[in-house]
Amino acid sequence: SQQGEEDPQALSIQEGENATMNCSYKTSINNLQWYRQNSGRGLVHLILIRSNEREKHSGRLRVTLDTSKKSSSLLITASRAADTASYFCATDVFNTGNQFYFGTGTSLTVIP
Amino acid sequence: DAGVIQSPRHEVTEMGQEVTLRCKPISGHNSLFWYRQTMMRGLELLIYFNNNVPIDDSGMPEDRFSAKMPNASFSTLKIQPSEPRDSAVYFCASSLTAPFEAEQYFGPGTRLTVT
């Protein structure tokens, strides 16, 4: 089963608004990463946050991690039409060996 | 750098045929990953290599799937024989350091259709 579940599945906002996506996971992680995928394209890495970190910023992106709740959020501020894409969280899980699980994704539409 | 290169970009084949997908990682990257993406199952990690050595192939769905990395600049994913349920987009990715410790760079994918 999927390690990560994202919420909402789809989000539609006006340009200039903020977009927040959430990711919940099931087991302890080493790190959590966020990726973006434009339709029909490969994934692009956005941010990596380690299990001992609580917040990271990159430009208009802000990621938080709450390991006690096994959840993360991605905030995109001042959204642009070019931000329209699917966003995935992915977790690095160490069990008997390292495994990497992608979430189900959030489809974001930014309306100009 | 040209990024991760995958070929072919599209492949249409008949059930029972052998399919070989190819990947050239970014020069200097130590880890290589193969993923499959479908609507039903999302993105799944199939296998990954570190320094050309397969580390974990537990995501490979069946024995019909095999992957090799004969050198640091080339990897293949082979399906033999192919089945309609193998239809998916297959991505190759590479990263600079040990698996999952750093960002992965994805190729554009190969869209496989098995009829």
C-alpha cells in the first residue's frame, strides 16, 4: 500500500493565492521529499526535509514536517499559472533496507 | 549537462514481445532508480542501483522484469514477455549520493503500450 497519502487530491485556486498541500505517511522516515510533475513530464525535485528538521524554505515554497503526527505540508505562496502541476511527497523509509515511497499526489490548478 | 536521458520515449508493442528500455544517468551520479507510473498504482520504485550494483529489486513486479547496469553511464530495464498490464510510463532517475539521501533527477520517461 502507499506509504504517503496526500490531501487534497485536487486543488484549484486563483493566481496570487496560496496553495497548501498535505502529506501523511505511515512509518518512521529518514527524510521526506517533495516533487512536482507537469503533465506528461518527468518529476522535478523541490525540497528535501530530514526527520530532525521541522521547517524548510525555498523561494516561494515552505515545507513543514511533524514526525509526531507523521505528516508534512507544502505551502506555495503567491501562486502563478506556471505552478499548475501535480505535487508528490516521497518518503525515505529504512526497514530491512532503504525504500522510497511516493504519495498519491495533489493536482494543483492555478487559474490566471 | 543534458540531464537523464531515456529511450525510446514511446514504445508500442504486442503482447509477448520483449521490451528494452534504456537510461543514461547524469555523469558523476552514483545512484540510479527505475520507477513505473500508472493511474491505478501511482509511482512505484522498481529497482535501484548504487555504484552500478543492484541494491534492492523488491519492487520488480515479476520475473518477467529484469534490470542491468553494466557501467556507470548506462542501464536497461527489460520486460520479457510483455503483457498489456505492463502498459505504463517508466521513469529512470539518478542522484549524486547514496540512494534517497539527495534529490533525484528524473528523465522524461518512456511511455509503454502493450497491446
